[in-house]
Amino acid sequence: MMGKRGWLRPVVRAITTDRITNVDDPRLFLARCSVTRRDGRYYASLTGSQGSGILTSMAKANGLTLIPAEVDAVEEGEEIDVLMLDWSLGDEWGSWTDDSEGDTPLPGTTVIGPADRSV
């Protein structure tokens, strides 16, 4: 990736606040969502209509759901993986940790790919 460091994005486990329906997508379903943190848990809420031409839902999103193609629907209250868009392992986008906890990743935070910051 042209020498870019810190391009990997963290994945968190979040509780859905909406029913998420996979409408015949034969691939990994990436619904746009807004992730918030309350009481030490992450919560994912859809950002509106998920049509491919709807840009407002992407503009409001800070994460993408990672729902396997074989899953038709995820019910409200279930846990899912969410790829965070506005966190990075580098300083240029902000922090991937809770502001009050320093450099320790939040519980349930994983990284897609190597965790080495030099990647």
C-alpha cells in the first residue's frame, strides 16, 4: 500500500440496536452503522437506508458490519463484528483506544491483519 503505515482498521464486537437484513447479497454484508460505547459495551445502529446509491448513510457511518453472506438477518440485541472506519493504529486519524485508558485497546477490539504497527 505504497508504504502507508497504520492502514489496518480495528474490529469490535457490538450489540445491534436494529434488525439488520441481508438482501440477497452473495458476499460479506457490510451495512453502514454508527457505533457508540456505553457502559463498557459497543452498540451498532444502522445509519439509515442501505441502498448502494444512498450516500447519507455512508457519511453518518463510523463502522461497517461484517455479516457473513449465509446469514439472512441479525436481530436487535445480537452481537456482530464491526469494522471501524474512523479509528486507526496511527495518530493521523485519531485513537483506537478509549481516551481515558491510554494505549490499551478497548476490550473486544481486534485488528484485521498483523497487529504490528510497522505494517
